[in-house]
Amino acid sequence: MKMDLGEWNAGGNAAQDDPAMPDHRPLAIEARGLVKRFDGFTAVDGVDLSVPEGVIYGVLGPNGAGKTTTLRMLLGIIDPDAGLRRVLGSERPHDVSHLIGYLPEERGLYPSMKAVDAIAFVGALRGLPLAEGRRRGRALLEEHGLGHAADRQIRQLSKGMAQQVQILSTLVHEPRLVIFDEPFSGLDAINQGRLEKMMRALAARGTTVIFSTHVIAHAERLCDGIAIIAGGKVPFAGSVDLARDRIPAQVRLETRQADGPWRSALPTNARAETKRDGSTFFYFPLPESGIEPLLKALVEGEAGILSLSIERAGLHDAFVAIAGEAAARALEENPEEEGRR
Amino acid sequence: MSGGQMAGGRLSLLSAALVVARRDFAAILLSRSFIFFLIGPLFPLVVGALASGVGQRVEANAARPVLGVAMSESEGTAITGAARRLAPELGEALPELAVIAVVPDGTRIDAGAVLKQKQAQVSAVLSGTRAAPVLTGPKELIDDWRGPVALLAATARGEGPRHYPAVTLAASASVPVDNRIGRMRTAQAGQTLLFLLTMVLAGMVLSNLVEEKANKIIEILAAAVPMDAVFLGKLFAMLAISFVGIAVWGATIGTVMLIGGRSLAELTSPAVGWPLFIALGIAYFAMAYLLLGAVFLTIGSMAATVREVQTLSMPVTMAQLMVFFFASYAVASPGSALERTAAVVPFSSPFTMLARAAQDSDLTQHAIALCWQAAWVALIVKLGAGLFRRRVMKSGPARVRPARKGQAAA
């Protein structure tokens, strides 16, 4: 199949247009119009990504949305049918593979290898001399409380420990870019917390961390930027704040009076709920003019304000608004993940 | 750890292949499967011995050296009659006789010219008369046959053990038919060994890759190094393992032969000589294995399960058998169009060229053939890696269920 590689100027840089994303940093990942088809099925359909160096970036979407295929294209495991990719400045990902760490969704290590050797082997694949890999591997295992397991075979470790060994193996060569595919799946809550901490530490020292997930909470807690992916397309890429801003903040107003001349100051789409005690709740999107003019009208109209709050939309609501109800439901159901657990 | 302090750098294709090879080599060498690998060839050897129908075509011709009789009618009849009389007592101690020419009394035949003719199919020629027999042929052979021929001549003259005529020996400088047949036998032995080794190893490299897919390690490898390097690494590792195996088998067979008082000398010396023949054998074995291994790796990389691997590899195994039979058949007709085709077709080329090394002393052709085969290895590895990247590693398609009406409205 002939690849249509296009030109780099075809797309804009979402990260540079996003006030919440650091625009002064070089890009760790650039992708323009990535397309991948399998047996007539388009798994990835024109994906654009711009990930600045040193950020934590989430690729958020339900299973089968195209997350793994996108990551595999960025890593050079598979080639795109169309589009361009540039990883750490190189259009050939394997040329910079010594600067990249990767944790695949389907975890795997050689069962007969010792933990320290497994780490050193992955390091060796990334250009780290074997002896240095063993030294660093032992240090990493000690640092993460697994020193006692260094000389045990992978088959002798628990699933969780083996998973931790594999995560450490992605870091042994001290990469500039780490790509985790569904890193939290299969981990218990304690180890999920440890992994989150590790990801933050990596970003703090300048390593770019990209991870795919179908769990909105992880993306919301960790990410500087996200790409929402659904049906092989990326309907949104930018900061978490920018995603939330797709939905106007909601105003929740409680008044003593149910009606009065001040009602004309409320937006026409305001929804009202009168309580038994006579107080009334109004829900409406924050007006473009802001809250101050409204507040002034309410005070002057003696509405009797009991409470007023402005609630910013969560990432879940943003995801629903951006990717649609069906994708959001697939994200929540996630039958494959449940099956694995 | 301090960030960004790299102790290594980007690996070249060969270095990456060696990292993969080193791991595989160590893992296989220290595994139980290596023991099975060492004893594995016994089974196909037995099967090969039973099924070598093609080999029998050559073997039948090479069973016993034949002494051609080129004498006058009366002399020839007397000699063959003497052979018949002595046969019940002496059996195979006498050479097998075949009358190849009847010459007029008093005429001498150019026995050396007769030997050079391929159609003659004899190893030496007996000419002259009963009273003054002349034996023409390779020195070692006519030395061996001097006594039996003297006995035949004496018996033919009715003088029994009382008087033996002097046998004139004429050593032939030309390559005798016996040598050609012997070299065919050497060639075929080399081919069979090559075939059995490649089949065992290609199967092992296939299992190795399938195991790797089952362990989910393939994606880690594919992300870190180009797939070409993974393929090459696996092929190199198994090749190194095979050399260990060959060393063990060689030492074992050598010891057994020494104990049994037998040696390679029982096979006719190949045209290029034993040291070079063995060196070329190793080189052609490497090529045959790399070619077949690369095909099997491609299959292994695309198959998801062991069952799929078995299904996919069956036609390749059968095709490889056909290639072996093709090469074995071709070796019986050196220089023919069939043999030349077998030398050019990449998969039969190593087998055919090894046979040529046994029969023909020209070395240039081997250099060309090895380059040709290496180019095909590179091409198949490249194709296999490309196929892997295009067809493997696909995630499941999106299965987003359409929203139910009620939920959609909400």
C-alpha cells in the first residue's frame, strides 16, 4: 500500500494555540493526518497531535477507538498508511528509540529471565550496555522496594510485581519520552497511586509522558494535555482546561423569591426548581457577560439571594460533549478491561 | 536516577540484531529444549534414511565398482567363464565383470579412452590376453585388483594355482566413473545432512517466535528495534545454536566412527577437497537455514496461535521437501538445464551448489552463489518485516454500541 505522506504544513499546532499548554517548549510528538487501515477497516483516521516536551499527555478514548494503533504508529511499530509523524524531531521513530521508553498494553517479559536481567535486556534494546543496565536495574528495583526480587525469575513473581518490573524496564535507559499504553490497567489502587507519582516525577525532571487511558479520572488528575480519540478521529486535542471550557460553566442560584422583575435578568434557558420551603433554585449557563451584571440586577431587584455558585464542567461532561454519548458510554462500560480484571 | 544521562546510544541494525541474538542464544542453550534439539535430528535421520528413494537412483549405480572387459571374443569368454567358476568360492572378492568391447585378435584397445567415456560406467578396464593381461584404471583400484585378475587369467588358462601370469598395470590419470559416482554419493550425503539440519532449525526458530508472541514480548522488541533486526537476531541466534549442535554431533559422530574404525575416507573425496567442502557445507547450510528460517519467521510473525502456525507452515514444509527432492534429482545430471535451474532457484541453490562442490573444483561459482543466496535472505527478511509491520499488531476495531433511544434523549 502506498503511503500518502503529505506535508508538514497541513495542520496547525493545537498546543501552540492553547493558552493552557506550554507553547515555549519544543514538541516531543507531532503527528499530522495519521491514517491506518486494517483489512478495509480504518482504525485511525487523520489523527493530528502536538505534544510539547516535559508534559504529561493523555490519549483518552474507549477501547477500539484507535489509541493503541496511534501510539504504535508514533513508535514505529507499524507504519501509517498516510500522514506524517515526528518523534523527538525525527520522522523515523526507531532512529530515536534510545530516547524512548514504552510500556505496551499487553504486558510481557521472558518468564525465565531474572528481574534484573529483564530490565537490563530492555535497556540493551534501547542502546544501554548490558552491565550498565544491570547496575541501573538493581538500583531501580531497590528504589521501588523490589530489591529482594532482583534475582528472581519473572515467572516466580506475582503479576503485580512483574508489571512493576516491566514499568521499570521502560525507564532504565532514562528516556526523554515515555509512552505508556493503558498503564493503570491491572494495577491495584496502591500501585496506581505509585505509578501516578512516578509519572509526575518523570515530568518534573523534564521527561515527556504520554499515556493512553479510558479512565477519565486519571487523565483529569494527571494530564497537562489530552487528546480525545473516538472512532479513529481526534475531535479534541489540547489542555484539560480547554476541554472543560468547551462547556460553559453552570450557575446554580438559590433565591428566596420565586419571581419578580429581576427574573428578566436571568437567561431565558434558565431551569427553575421550587423547593417546599418556598426557595427556588435556578440553573443556567454562565452568561458571556460574566456574573457581575447578573449579580447587580438580582441585588437591585431584591431577589433574596440565598446562595450562588459557579460550577465548572468536569472532563467527563467535556468528553460527552466532544466525543458523544455513545463513546462516553463505551468508555464507562469498557467490557474488555472488566474482562481482564 | 539523574535525567538524561545516557550511557548508550542508538543501535545499528546489526547491533540490535546481536542484542536479540545474544538473549535468544543464552536462553535456548540453557533450556531443556536444547537437549531435544540435540537428539532431534535422530528422528528425521531415520525417516530420511527410509524415504531416500531418490538417493537410491545414484546408490544403485554406485553399489560395486565394475571391471570392464575389452578383449577378443575367445579371451573375453575365457575370462568371464573363469569368473563364473570362481564366484561361488570367492564371491565379492572378485570384481564384477562387464564385457564392454570385443576386439579382433591381436588388436590392442585404448583402455584409457574407454574409461573417459561417461557411458562406459566401469571403474577399470581389463584388456590384452589371458597370458598377458593389462589392467587400466585408477592406481589404488588396479593395485587392489591385480591379484584377483591374475587369478582369473590363470584359471582361464587352466593353470589354476600353479602359474599366475604377470598383470600389466596402466594407471589412469583421468577421473574414473567410480570417482564420479563416489562424488555424487558424497554430494548427496551433504545435501541430505543440509536438508535435515535446516528443517530442524527452521522449525525451532518458528516455535521461538510463536512463544515470543505468546509472551507478548514481540511488541517490546518491535518498539525498540526495527523488525528486520528482530528477525535477523532470531535467525543468528538459532544459527549459532546450530553450530553448537553441529560441533556436538560432529564430535559424537567422529568418535563413533573412530571407535568403529571408519572414516570420511569411505566417502569419495569431493572435487574441492574435504576442508573446503566442509567449509562450503557450513556456508551453504547457513544460507539454506537463513532462507528457510526467514520464511518461517514471516509466517510465525503473522500467525496468532500455534494452530495457525501449523496450518501456515505445512505448505512451506511440503514445498521445502519438494525443493530437496528437486535438488537431489538435479545432482544426478550435472551440467544439465535442470541442474542449472536448481542452482539458481534460491531455495534449492544451497543444496545444488554443495553437490557441485563435491563434483566440480571451480570455486568462483560458489562465491557468486553465496552472494546470490545472501541477497535473497536480505530480501525475505525485509519482506517479512514489512509484512509484519503492515499486517500484525492491529488492535480490535471500535465496537461503540449505538445509543438506545431513551438514553440518547437524556
